[in-house]
Amino acid sequence: MAAISLSISIPIVAIWAIWILLCGKCLDNALRELLVAASGSSTLQLKQAKALQEFFVSSSISPPSPKGKKSIVTQIKVLVPISISLGFLYIGWIIFLSRCVFKKNQIESRGSKNGNIFSIWNYDGHIAYEDIIEATKDFDIRYCIGTGGYGSVYRVELPSRNVVAIKKLHQREAGNPIFYKSFINEVRVLTAIRYRNIVKLHGFCVHKECRFLIYEYMERGSLFCILRNVDEAMELDWSKRVNIIKGIAHALSYMHHECIPAIVHRDISSNNILLNSKFQALISDFGTAKLLDLDSSNETLVAGTYGYIAPEFAYTMTVTEKCDVYSFGVVALEILMGRHPGELLSSLSSSSSSSSSQNMMLNEILDQRLAPPNRLIGQEILLVATIGFACMHTQPKSRPTMKCVSQEFLSRRKPNLIPSTAVSLVQLRKQAAYVAGSGFSYC
């Protein structure tokens, strides 16, 4: 289309450049011819021609005198080659741009045919669907590594030898608007963020037969399953556990304080913390995540996993970052204890002073499947436990921010070397209350 427009506009410019130099009468003729030539062109060119006519009619610049024939001939000799040269330059530029666009389309087409699922923007759902069907033998149960409330997870080895995890919605849920909204929400959030402790979304597929998400594969699975398997839990020593807690804290700090708008996960639990082959923790499952918008309401329905949901949801539906902070505190204690801390928390909140938990020492609640920590790692555990209790403060405003928690973990303070056997839970909770108030060094 551009080439057709160009073939009309260049003669118009050339005719106008020659005729306008002849005389006043020729100027009128040139303008009339200009309008006639432009009338068969686009609306834009017609408007341009009329604008030229109005300009020269209203202009105070007189046309060249017929007497100055020698001057006119000289001007024609100068302007005609310039006009023609500019025309050819214009044509060359259009051809160059056309070739660039054509080459780009060829590359994108080739990328789609290859089914490059590792580029979310070039993702070809149809090609990927066929690849996945072939690799999983039509989602055979042999490839299934887990089943959740609204989908199953499959381990898939592609022809390229890359291994990915596929989360496929169940057939019934695939057509459910609520689950579809969660599906789209996860795609929207994970394509906008990239962080070492957040699971990577490689691609997605919306197919008439099914819908699925494609993630990087986490070799060791969920933290929930690892803590409930004796052999795997014992492989998760104290140093690894502390690093897992720190990784989760850094990821939440990134989501709350570095993303614009801030992202609240709303379902931080041991089930949604995945570990790779190096025991690095990655937050997953962003289906219920919410982008906090200061200009709109952040009220919502309750979302999350029972035992990890902040208590304020009993009387308010407002989502804030402090909801994730509470859940983080629960997960931190769960990692240290090797089990969910619900029973301990209920006991500690009991008004009975005779409660056995009131007099327990920190080392007594730690995972007994592991050998007691040495003094150095014991200090890290003491810090984690203190922060964990501070994060679970009943008042949201009294909880620290994840940025404070992350910076506290990153600090290189000299250890106090107080053994965990010398710290009671009562002392720990008092310290946590102080820390939650103003005791953080980096808040």
C-alpha cells in the first residue's frame, strides 16, 4: 500500500516543483493540476494538496516574474534534480523498512514453528500443545507428580532434553470462570516479575481441549512434602533450612517493595514453596496473588491455606502486605520445627499459666530428627525464631515489613553466641514483641 501511495505522490511533487517556477498563471494551473492528481489518491494526500493551495493563494510571496527566464531555467536545473533525488531516497527508505518488517515476520514465524516455549511472548499455544501431548502420551498418569485442588502437575521432558513442569487444569475446572481467572492472573503476575527465589513461568497454553502452565522444573518438590518425609527432612540440615527461610524473605521483600504495584501473594505456605536440586527455595502458585492499587479498593474474599491465613481476615477483607508477613512467620517456624506450629501457637496463646509450652526452651521445639545445632548456626536459628514470632503478631501494624526482615538477614552483625538451650519461649516472645515494635536495626 505504501508503494502505491508513493508512486502517486512523487510525480505530484515533481510537477509542482517545475510548474510553480514559471509564472503566476502557471501557479494557478499547477495548483489545479495538483488537486486533480490528488483527487484519485488518499484522503490525506487530498488534504495536503488543498493545504498547499490555500498556502500559496494566501501567501504574500509573489510568483517569479516571466522576464527572469534565465533565472527560472537556473532554478529549474537546481530544483528538479533535488526533487527527483529526494523522491528516490524516499522510495529507498520505504523499501528498506519493508524488508526489515518482512525479515522480522520470518523470524517470528520460524520461532513459532519451532514451538519455542521458553519465550513467553513468542509462545505458540497450538505447537506447544502438540509437543506436550506427545511428550506426556496425552497426559498419562505415569508423568503425573502431584495433584491439587484444580489441577495436576506433570514432569515433562521435551525433545530438546529440557525438563519442565506442567500444571494442567482439570477438565471440569478448565471451563470454570473462577479457575480461568486464577489461571490468567498467574500468567499476568509471573510474566511481569523475575527473581531468583520466584518460580519462572516459561509458557502457557489456552487450548480448546485443556489449559496448562509451563514452569521451570523443581527437582525436590514442595517444602511441605520434604518436611513430612523422614529421609528428605534429615537431608535438610540447619544451614539449608535457614537459607530457605532467608530466600523466602528476600522474594517477599522484592514483591512488596520493588514491584510497582506491590504484589501480595496471599497463599504463602509450605505447599507453595518449591526446592530445586541445590535446595534453593522458590515461591510458586500465584493464582490468588493480588496487585495492590492505591487508587482502588483492596478488599477481597478470603484466599489462602488454613493455618497460614492472617487472623485479621476474621473481621476484615482488606488485603495488605502484612497478610504475607504473617504467613511467612508461620512457614519460618514450620521449617525450624519440622511440622506446622499450629498446636504450639494455640498452647502459647492459652491464658493458663500452667501451660507446658510456657516453660519450654527454644531447643525443645526444634526438629528433633536433626542433631542439635552448633552455637554459630544456633544464633541464626535464634534470629529466625525471633523474627518468626514478630511476624505473627496479632496486630498487623505491629508486624515488621518484609524489607526489614530481608535487610536484617543480610546484615553481618557479630553473633551473640547465646545457646538455644538458654532461651525460653517466653523470653523469645518478649524479644519478638520488642523487635516488632522498634527493635529492628534496619527499619
